Amino acid sequence: MTASAPASARFLIVGPQGSGKGTQGVLVAEAFGVPQVSTGDVFRANISGGTELGQQVKTIVEAGDLVPDELTSALVRDRLEQPDAAGGFLLDGYPRNRGQVDDLDAFLAARGEALDAVIELEVPRDESIDRLQQRAAEQGRTDDTEEVIANRLAIYERETAPILDVYRDHGIVARVDGVGSLDEVTQRIFAALADRGLTPSAGDTVSA
């Protein structure tokens, strides 16, 4: 390990729908050589794999209900216990609320670990709506109306955005302007992480 490489790379990326956090999360995870762990991927992997937890998720989703915090946390803990996440990870979509924050903190503390940084992508509401409407049009998703999109953003603002206050108290939030080209935002993220002494290992490349 080189002097520039952190002892660990345990990140959380947070931003409203349309902020580009999924794409940026992949780039950060690849650069640091850690898995990107998104709740959607974890749910799908468990359902397709026919695991006991996956069967529970499938039953809940098919009933049109939300997956409860306890089950979501159990699925994420199971994923983080896999070998490829031993040296770090990037979480996307979890934790979504204060209860999940407490679950994650307790899980990491029991392992003598903690998040190294929380990447906050800041995107104005109007910009998020414009991006989501454009994406819906490109994908032919007629059900993604402005009202539906606005409701999703309202849920984010009500339930998820407040978790950033918790992490700000811990001094680990890296605020990044999410408006700009893909490359511009990517470079801002890596600059913000570098300011905290978090840089990819020598030999890793950052590309967008």
C-alpha cells in the first residue's frame, strides 16, 4: 500500500434523484477498488438467488409494500460481510433514514469500523426535475410525470436529506456541486476526497 492510499475506503454517496449519484458512485468505487453497494442491486441479487432474505423481499415488493428498515439493514449487512467488501465499499441508497443510519453505525462499530466520508451531491430541485423528466422522455417512461417526480424528491427531502446532519456532526460530509458535466463533477468529488486525505492507490486511474 502506498502512502497515498487510505487504510480503508468506506464511503456513502447521497443526493436527490437525478443527481447522478449512481454513475458517480461507480466511478469512485472503481477508482478505490471497492464494490459499489446499492440497495436495488442487493435486493435483485437476493431475489434472483432465491435466498431466504430475498424471498421475504420478493413477497413484500409483489404486495406493493416498502421493504422495512430491519430487512433492508439485514440485506446490506449480509452484503458488507462478503469478502470483496473487507477493504471498503461505497454505499448508494442506504442508509435512507435515521433508523438505517443507526443500524449501519452499530454494524460498523461492532467491527471496529466507521465511514470515512459521505459524498453529498448538491443539485437544485429544478435541476433534478429537469434531468428526471429528460431521462423519462428518453426512456419512454410516461408514468414519470412531473407530479410523480416531485413526490419522489419530497420523500428524499423529508426522509433522506436529514441524515446528512448526523454525518455533518461527525465531520465526514464532503459537499460537492453536482451541476456540470460528468467529468467536472467527478473531478470535484475526487478533489473533495483528496482534501480529506482519501486518494486512490497508486496505479489506479480515475476516468469518466
